[in-house]
Amino acid sequence: MKGKNRFLISYICDNHPNTIEISSDSDDLDLVQAEEYIKLANASKNSVITDIRVVSLNRFNNSAFHPSHYQQPDR
């Protein structure tokens, strides 16, 4: 039996950075699907949504990589 996959969706909505975490049976989540989840999470239909990024939380084997909208390089 296949388990649920977790994804972190980072985005900017009306000039405010936001994130949501979702669970899905799918192995991948594309930007179109992520935008649908964002629209469901935001009540306003007139919101401007930009800079969508999707990160799979199941694939974190590298401790130097942390999910965030803007990442600084490791030094």
C-alpha cells in the first residue's frame, strides 16, 4: 500500500509570502495543481498569486537543504 506524500507549497499572494503543506497520493505535484490548492486556501478570488514553488517533503535526505521560499547558499 502506497503512503501519502507531503508537499510544501510556497507562494506570494497579494505581496505577502505564504506557505501551505498538503498531502497527496501523487508522487509529484506540478505548478498547475499547486495553484489549485492555493486558490482553495485563499478566500479572495481577486488575489494576485505569484512565485509558486513546490517542494516534496518526502525527499529531504540532505540536511543542508531546508524548505523555504528564498534560500541562501551554504558557505
